[in-house]
Amino acid sequence: MKATRNEVDFSQFPDSTGHFGRFGGRFVAETLMEALLELDQAWQTYRNDPAFLTELDQDLAYYVGRPSPLYHAERWSRRLGGAQIYLKREDLNHTGAHKINNTVGQALLAKRMGKTRLIAETGAGQHGVASATVAARLGMECVVYMGSEDIQRQALNVYRMRLLGATVQPVTSGSRTLKDALNEAMRDWVANVDNTFYMIGTVAGPHPYPLMVREFQAVIGREAREQMLAAQGCLPDALVACVGGGSNAIGLFHAFLNDADVAIYGVEAAGSGIETGRHAATLCAGRSGVLHGNRTYLLNDDNGQIIETHSVSAGLDYPGVGPEHSWLKDIGRVQYVAVTDAEAIQGFHDLTRIEGIIPALESSHALAYVTKLAPTMRPDQRIVVSLSGRGDKDIYTVAALEGIQL
Amino acid sequence: MNRITRRFQELHRAGRKALIPYITAGDPHPEATVPMLHALVQAGADIIELGVPFSDPMADGPVIQKACERALAHGMSLRRVLELVGEFRQTDPETPVVLMGYLNPIESMGYTDFIAGAHAAGVDGVLTVDLPPEEAAELIEPLQAVDIAPIFLLAPTSSPARIRRTARMAHGYLYYVSLKGVTGSAALNPAEVAEKLAEIRSYTDLPLGVGFGIKDPATAAAIAQVADAVVVGSALVSKMDALAQDPERMYREVAALLAAMRQAMDQGPSPEPKAGSHSPTTP
């Protein structure tokens, strides 16, 4: 069922119960329904409340450091010999990634709802750090669930969270990674709904999370659109962003979805290669299912059991994806592609050496796709790529791949 | 008539409450499931809730999670669960079986195949934990067409509007989650449960089962005073895990725990227990 772009008004999705076509929704146990309804009601109350939005804008300006620059990577563009490449510098935000856009917003909502305790799940630790950061600022208790495997891989971020006063709770069930941390955070929320606010870090989960997180991240695309129009007097020809759960991608894409002439690419993690089975390319290689409260594309086996994913980038290592992405794929508005670990590592080195910017391994997937896309375009065309985070957290991983012990 | 409805009518006439044990299919290994089910029936089970293992059981505590992991490690799947139910049915045509699990294995199999398979195997009810009434229409209409009851959960936080809506869609019985938490959580409060059940009864005539947090005969007896059915899961599953190396002892001791609950429920302060309403019991 393909719809042409102009038939869809993207601002009208999701519907009031969180559906993007057949995706999304609210697939949770009854024990969580009232909590979600309460959250939805609070969100509906404050999303257009002038005082709330003013406070949010102040925090984004003075605490996060927005707007983030739209940087013309001239040297890299010349090297690739095609389109002009613009980097949306989310890596320059406080805490070093786009994740803080969302946690600042959800924390304001938690405060207005009278909640005193924040919980979060984290994979690479960036959302955990962003959650611990806002909890510290508001003086709230914070518990971050993190797979014990990820705790081993991301020692630096674990320590950052502890410095910020958060409790990092190791999760030892299942595959001991992000998906299991999400399960455990949901279990905590069920048991502590009265005083606890669950900050989901991506555009997945039950409604209203995919909508709410999108709205908090959509500032990325709104700014990029204005910045491009101001600097160049036109819209970009293409957008590129990496997709794990998909929050930085939706954040960049959303303001452009109704601009039919802007081509949009979401880049997934092909890990060792999709054909090897060791990957996290949910949209490229998965099929529709239900996990973590929404219907979406999933990586699961023939019996509907969720399978373990692989990516060099912990932040993309997730077997689901936000339901809006599943819908955008099916209606053909966004093209989803995948790049391997090796290609992403090359993108990491390229940007570091050519532009003097060390990118996160997640963002490096988007960069790797740009190295393929840009040469197919003319020098008067423009690509905006989401540089979703900085790479300091990944230097141990990259060094280890090169046989260097730090 | 659906076996669940018939069973509740028999119990009602006999003045007894239903005892519903839960075990995870394939735990501790697939060969143990059917013998365990028969042992549970002999010990006084009125209805069986058979867990379909899932890799990400969000609403379950550590005991059921680990049971799922053990079962999956032995290759258990929804198709295999249906085969086990079919096998159980060959020797027990009476005891209702409710499948309890999560939606994704059903989505993966396809609703049509699943419902045909469940009907052929002799499944009587389906409780899909992460499928609230709002999202359920597509599954429950074809389920009811083959007289399989969709079972739904209610929680301490469920509002009157949700209770009414859920009760309209449910068949068989309603499963009241006795506390804010996951399966196998700590103490439930019988007085609070009684209060909420009274509220739910003002909206529905369906039998009300209570589960999550019932670990021992005394709690089972207390809940049986106010509910139509007592569901016990984690307490049985953790005993199965502890005795997994000695299957005969496992069947015996798990059955003994259930029998103790049965006895405590039947001996409750209300009128004397009545015999004869039950499936035949043999030692």
C-alpha cells in the first residue's frame, strides 16, 4: 500500500491512540495502561502550554546550548567531489549528543506531574547520562537500567552517571543489553507508578512516547530547516541520519517530511554484514511484530522470539525501531539503508582527519552513507547529515579495534 | 459451551472456588510439561494457565523470566506449546487450558494459523498480557468464532471506564492483578483486593480470578474468600526450578504445594467444602 508523498499530511500522525498506519499503538499490560493515560493527558495539557514551552526553550538555549550550528564541511565535500555536506552539530550539545533535547523536555513534564523519581534505560549510556544530568539539576532520584554486557562495554558513561548521582542498575536477564534494560525499566515503572516518571530515550515504546520524544527532538530539523534557508535560501536536497531506535533521525526528518523534494535516508547498522546475521538493521532485514509497547519492524526469529543484534555502535544495537520509521518505510517517504561496522569506522576516521571532528560511532553510520551518496550528486546540491553525538565515548572501542590498549 | 464457563458453573453449584495453577510450557524441559499438567489436575487444579515462553516477558518477574529462558533454550515455541496442549487433551478432555503469553509469537505465527492451531489442540482461553482491549479487536473476534475465550487483565489502577470496557470484551473470566508490580512480587493486601473486586463486580457478572503475589496456602485461602478463582504461578515455577534435577520428586512436591492450597481454600471459614465437583483424583 504505497501512498504518494503529497497525499499524506505528516503532521497529522500519529492518530489519537498513537497509530502511524498499522504501526505504533499501545501494547502493554493493563498494569501500565493508567500510567500511560496519565502521561498522555499531561503531555496533551503541556505540549501547547505557553509557560511550559517558554521554560523548555530557555533550557534548550541556556542549558543545552541550542541552537546547534549547521556546519558546512567544505573540505570533506571537496574530497568526495559531489554534493555540499552540512553537519547538524548535535555533538556540541551539553552531554555531547542529541539525547539531552528529550530528557530536558521529559524532566520538565515529570516536574509538572509531581513525580519525584526518574527512571531510564540505556544502551551506550548516552541517554542514561542525559537522564542522570537532568535528574541532578532537578534534585530528583534517578535509576538507570543498563544491561550488564553494556556496563562492561561503556565503563566511562557508567562512571559519569554515578558521578551525577544516579544509581546504575545492572540488568542480567535475556541478552543483557538495551532491550533487556527497557524490560526492566518497565517492570520498575509498573511497581512504582505513583511517584516515578519513566524517561524513554528513543521514539519507541507505547504511545505517547514515540510522539512525545519526536516532538522534543524535532527541534533538530526545525533549526536545520531555518539555518539552511537563512544561509542558502533553499532547502537541502537530501537528509541523512543514523537509525537505532531512531530519535535523532525523526528529530531531523520531521520538519522536512512534507517537503516532497527533499530525499530522506535513514542509515541502519549492518554490523558484520546483513548476510552474516550479525547486524541491527531492523528496517532493512526485519519484519513487523510487537515489542516494548508498539507494533513495528523487529528482528525476530521464525517463532517470534526477539533475536540478539550486533553493531560496533552500542547505541544502534537494538532489535526494534520507532514505529514512525516503520510507517515511513512502508509508505516510501524515507529510504532505509545499512552500512557495516567497517564502513562506519572508516566514516569515523574520515571526519576526524578531514574536518577535525571526532564523531560518535552511531553518527559515523550516517557519515559512511554520505560518502556513498555525495559523489552521486552535483556540487550545487546539499546534504544535511545529523552528527548526533561526539565520539569521545567511543575511543576505547576504536582503539581496541586497532589493537591499541589505552 | 466453552470448558471454562462450564467449569465455573460446576464450581459455583458446588460452592467452591477455582484454583488455577500457571506453569511455563517447556520449563524445566519440554518432556516435563504434560506430566506436570496431569499432576496439577490430580492435585486440584480446576483450570490450567499454560505460559507460552517469550524472550522479553515485560510483565513478569525474575522467576517467570528465567522459566521462559530455560524453555526457549530447549527450543520451545508457540507451535510446540500447541502440540503439548494437544497431547494433554488426549488424556484429559475436561480441564480447561488457557494460554498465557505475549503478542509477538502470535503475530509471528499469524492470527489465522494460531487460532486454527489453538482450536484444533483444544485450547479454551487466550490471555495475551500485552494486548489491551483497545488493540484486541482483530484477535478476539476470530477467537470467539471458535469459542476460545479472550481473557483480559484488570489492575489496581484500572479506572471504572476501563473496567467496563474490558468486561464487555472479555469472556471466561477476568484476571485481576492483585498488586502494582510484576508476577511473583511480594505481599498482596487481601482487604484492598476485596475492595477492588467489589467495584469490578458492580460492572460485570464474569468470574473474577486473582493472581500475582499468591505464594502460600494461607494467602490462597484468604483470596478465595473474595474471588472466584485463585491463580498461582511463580511459587510453583520456582519449586519446579529447584527440583528440576529429580523429575519424580518435582511432580510430587509441586502437586503437594497445589494440593495444600486446594485444601486451605476449601477449608476456608465459609461453609464446609464439598467434594465431587472435581475431575477424578487418583493418587
